[in-house]
Amino acid sequence: MLNLIASAVVAAAAQGTPCAELTSLSTPETTIVSATVVPAGPFDWPEGAFRVPGTENEPPSQLPAHCRIAMVLKPTADSNINVELWLPEADWNGKFMATGNGGWAGAIQGYDAMQNALRRGYATAASDTGHSAADGPLGMFALGHPEKVIDFAYRSLHLMTVRAKEIIAAHYADPLRYAYYTGCSTGGRQGVMAAQRYPEDFDGIIAGALANRHIHMHTAAIAEIIRQIRNPDAVLSEAQIKRVNSTIMGQCDTLKEGFLNNPRQCAVDFSTLQCEGANGADCLTPAQLETVKIFYDGVKNGKGELIFAGSAISVPMPLPEADRAKAAGAEVVMNPFLFDTVRILGFQNPDYDWHAFDLDRDMPAIDAAAGFVDAIDPDLRKFKAQGGKLLLYHGWDDPGIPAENTVGYYESVLAEMGETQEDWVRLFMVPGMGHCRGGPGPNTFDMISEMEKWREQGEAPTQVMGSNPQSGLTRPLCPYPQYAKYDGSGELKDGGNWSCTAP
């Protein structure tokens, strides 16, 4: 079958298959549902499509004319991977940009990234990772559907990329020169997973805010929620949380910017907040101090082994959730966004009783059932050998996925492959940026141009200029472990007054 597909693509490429005729490239595993030329003009957002927060009311962006392809991939009888592929009608730059997803996916979420890529001249694609709302909300798609879990974990992006390259070869007279990937959060996991499992798929990968430990991240969060429910004395009040957060900023925000430029430069001794006598609203008990310690140091099992990283000191503790503040044994509904990893991916049981959860016993069982979803392999030698470049980034103020998780993966690669790897992998930490975007720091930057210069011209990024369109702040982002240091004079918001410095 693969030989037949390859022969069909080669024949089509020689003829330059027009957009409307690309449906003829359908196979038993792939149905090209439609291939339509979309004239230049504003993008027509599909109803309910994901949009970057804060852009919902912006006018539609203008797009160049392109061939818009919808297809469905069925590598197994239980697979149903929906894909969109856009091919520029003119001025194709000879390159392909695959885009990733967020959260549990379940829809084509890459329209913002696809529009950006198309305007740059790229052919570009996105998928729903193999499930949709019809399969159930969040992780419910995985109940009784092991093949869909594999599609979600890694197969959907790989097959989308392979098929997209075949169609690109059929449509254009010139050959594909470079293939890139960009994604954040779940998209970050997809990116490093591609480097680990399919090192020849992409010439360059841009991966942000890695959710590469999806299984451990969600399980650790559930474990901490349950710990606080079982130990209500460990729950902090709103006033106590505000005291913790103000203590951090008062000690660490020495430049009074409202965020920490380099959180690793500041260590806070929370024991100074312990109540000396009677418990009070402005001090913390030993049990509450343990909650603060877990928030910043991470969740560990009974052996002291780290299950998932804690937040950077720059991330404020969130205000208490009602469920956590309830007395032990009270009626509690677990957050399904997190809990589906435990009850569905881990135990295939929608009625799993959280009261029975035990981290030491259950984490190995959940890993055995679904650990392949996590993209943690540090051996990227094959990706490096074929000339691949990996650009990682993460916001220090990310409240969703601790920045230390991405730092940890980057450091694991160096531990596996040797400390000197900057010729193909670099990590950029973004002060004051939240989850993939937003926040008071330099949250806007152009990693695609940096990747192009690195992979195509051999110019490795020594710094990436970031900006904050709302405040006017600019600042260089530096390859970790370097950080931007204030030169000591001039406007703080002016990036020209900051220099990348080794710790």
C-alpha cells in the first residue's frame, strides 16, 4: 500500500496536481474530504474554534489565497484523526510548518499558528489528535479506546506530517526544503515527542511550556488536592496565601517590576512565617508550611522521589479552592481536567473513587497503563544526527505547568548526551510570562525567525528580543542558564539596558 501511495504521489508531482484534484490522492487509510481554493481575504473562524485568549474580539486577519484541505486519517479501525492542511496558492516559501494542540486537544486548535505560518509563505497543518467532542469531554475519549490514546500521544502528529509532505510533493513543482513544528503546552509535549520517536519528521522544533509529563503532572496535582482534603488543617486561608505571596515579592522583586526577572536568584525561608504561639491569620502552622513547600518544591512519593516539579518562586500561590477547603469526607467532585488522567487513562474506570487513591501504590500502575503518553526520553541523538534543531521556551510565571519541568527536561538531555549541546538545542526562559503567553514580562517574541536563521543559515540564537505590547517593555531572552541582567542605569523597560549574563 505504501508503494502505491508513493507511486501516486510521484506521478502527481510530475503533473503538479491542482488543488481541486488533490482529493484523488485519497487512500484506504486517508480520506481527503475536500480541497478548495480560498481566495485572499479575512479568515472565517469555525464556530467554537479555539482562539488565543484576549484576541476573541479582534477583527479577522487577512490571509493570502490558499488551497484548504480537510482530511481524515484512519491508521486503525478505531482511529479518526481530522486534519487541515493549507497550501499557499502563490509565493510558497518551500517549507512546511506543523502546529500543535493544547490541553486534551479534541479539536483543531492551531488556527492562530496556521494563519501566522501561511502569511509567512508556509504550507501548514493542524489536527485534532484523533478525537472530538463526539467522543466525550476531556479524557473520556480514552475510555475503551486504546488506539485513540496512541493517536493522542504521538501517532496523529506523525501521520499528519507524513501525509502533508506527500500532498505538498504532489501539489508543488518545487521540492520541500524544510519542515518545522511549533507548539506549546500539550503542543510542547507533541514537539519533544516527535524529536524522540520520529527524529526525521522535522528539521526544527519549537516547543514551549512542555506538558511532556502529562501523566505525572495530572496525577501529582490530584494527589495534592486529595492530601489537602484529607488534611484540612494544611489548607491556607486567603489571608495566609496573600501573606506568602507578598513575602516573596517583597524579598525578591528588588527592581519593583511586579515580576521576577530571574526567580532562581531568590530563595525564601518560609519558616519565618511560622506561628510562634497561637495560630493566627497572619502566620502559618507547620502543616500549612508543608503545603507551601510542596507548591514550590513539587509533589514527592513516600520514598522522597519527585513525581512532578513545583512552581517557580515567581508564581503566586492561588487563592483556596472550595473543594480543597471542605472537611475530609465531605462531598467533593474532582476536577475532571486532571482526574481523567487517573480514572480513565490510568484505570479505565469513570466511577473510580478518589477516596481510595494512594500515590505510592497508584503512580506505578498509572505509568504502566499510560506512561507512553509522557515524552521524557532524553536521548535525542538521532534527531541531532539528522541536523535537527530544538528551541525550547517557558514562562517563569506559568501557573499551569511549572517552568522547572521544562528546565528539568532540558537538563536531562544534557545529562544524557553531554553538557555541550548548544549547537542544536537551546532553552529560553521568559521572565514574567504566564502559560504560553501573557503576563507583565516580555511575553511576545519570534521563535520562528530564530529557528529559520539557525537551521537554514547556521546562526544560533545568542538572544531573542522579547517585548510586551501592553506596557512597551522590551528585554532580551537568553539561552539558559544565562539570564538578562540590568546594566544598572537607564529605563528598566528598555531592553538595551539589559545584557545576557552567565549565573
